[in-house]
Amino acid sequence: MRQRWTRGLRLGASLSVVVLAGTLGVVSGSDQDTPSPLKPVAPERVVTASVAEDVLQPTPLHLMPAAPQPPPSLGLPRSDKSLLQPWKRYAVPVALDPERPQIVIVLDDLGLNRSAARRAIALPGPLTLSFMTYAENLAPLASAARSAGHELLLHVPMEPSDSSVNPGPRALRRGQSAETLKSNLAWGLDRLQGFVGINNHMGSGFTTDEAGMRVVMAELRSKGLLFLDSRTAGSSQGMALAEELGVPAAARDIFLDHEVSRTFIRGQLDAAEELALSKGLAIAIGHPHSETLDLLEEWLPSLEKRGFQLIPISAAVPDAPGTSRRPVAAVGADPS
Ligand SMILES: [Zn+2]
């Protein structure tokens, strides 16, 4: 199955790899040589003196090859990125490998159980870690997550369709005024720094409300943040409004653990692989249950060897509105 998928891409992929290698200063001859997504992008080459000058004169000290440098910290944006929108500025850099099916693993509901969050941060990355707006003292966790090479989202509580379920403080709800929605969203956005966007916690009610979602999308657009639609409702307005308003966006394909058992989660990870093989990309969301973390500890280390590329959510979002990669299948459903 993978053979069929890769064959069609091979010609274009070869071209892309050449262009990518030229752009990034990366040497790539085979799958084994393909840079890991955690490796920093090589700095631009210093323009050195001409060959003739090299022959005639000793190389000036300042043109000598530099000693190997430690990779730049992922904890802070580079200064030349400071003018970019946050969804690009705080994106974990990756060199997309067009020959490999790509998988995004998002873990959300993070920050309430700190030891579970620490376990998630210790997993091989780049994962996409989404922290609850109302969890306390998020800064140390977020900093550790970025230093470990993960990308950050903010997990924003939104009203579920079942009104007896409380999504959490400052939740976005149907019927709230635009002013209240903006105020509640702003409260959440102020709780964390260094994130590329938001995804919805619950929200099977609110995300179906076009007027409310329009307010949220306009705010995300103005703040340069992306939207990951957790797709807790089939009729979520998220993707359509994101496209209309020019918000970078992607949608969840698979929930990993709405049934918390090892057998079920293993099956969902298999489903993510199958979807990536057939369509090139799968976006999966899981939660910091000990069973989910156990399975990811087993599954993630061999993912690249098995031919997949793990990418952060920002890399699954195209630049231009109207070219969004659309989810192709929904496997499972989840109230949250
Ligand atoms: Zn959630």
C-alpha cells in the first residue's frame, strides 16, 4: 500500500528534495540521510572568498570553518522570526519529507495533572502539546515542552452539546455576546506564551454556532494564530469559517483514546498509520491517560524507522487559505 502511495510522489519528491536541500543546505541522498525533524535548519552559508584568492592567500581567520555549534534553543524564537505571525514564529522547524507519510500526534487536556504532563513532554517529538487555559502555573511546563522540541497549542474550553457537562471556567458558549467571547478568549490567550494556535476542549455545541465561531476565527486571524478543529461535532463550523476568514487551520482525523484501553489505543494508532499511508497525512489527538502515554512510549520510537515522519501541527497547515489539507476520514468520536 505504501509502495503505491510513494510511487506517485517519487518524481515530484525528487525535485522537491533537491530544492529543499538547496534551500536549507541539507545533504540528502536516501531515507537514512533525511534530516530528523528535530535537527535545526542549517544556517545560511557564509559567502567565502573566491577559489583564486584561496590559492594565493592563507584563509583569513574569520573565514575559517566555524567549530560545530550547539543547536539553537527551541525555547525562544530567533530574532529574525520576530516579525512573523505566532503560528509561524513559534512553529517547530521541520524539513518535510515528501516521500514519507506524515503523522501529527496532539496531546491535549495537559497541565492539570503535572506528572502526566511531564511524561508527555519526555516522549520523542516533535509532538503537539495542548495546555488547558485554566491550568495553573503553565510556564515551567510550556518551557520544558519547547526545550524538548515539542510545539504548543492552547486548549480552549468550549460549550458541549450536553449542557449538563461543564467544560471549565471562561468557556466559550453559544449565546454569549461578541464582547464576552472576545474577553473569554483573551483571558485564555494570556495564560500561556509561545503557542502556535488553539484547539477546542469539548465544544460539540459551540463549534456548531456560526456566529460565535465567526468571532473566534476573526480573533485568531487578527492575532496570527492557527486553529486545530478537534471535531467534537460533525457539523463544526471551524474549517469552513477558517477558510472563509483566512485562518490557518487543520482538523483532527482520529481520536486515540476515547475508549481508554491498551487494545483500543493500539488499534487507533494502527488506524493513524493506515490513514497516513493512504492519504499522506493523519492528525491524531490523544489525552494524558497513563494507557495512552504507555502506548506512545512504545509506538513513537520506531515510527521513523517504519517509514513515517512525525510532524508538528503547524507543518500540517498550509500557508494559503483555500489549500487546506482536508481530513478524509473520521475514526472514532469523542465528547471532549
Ligand atoms: Zn479537551
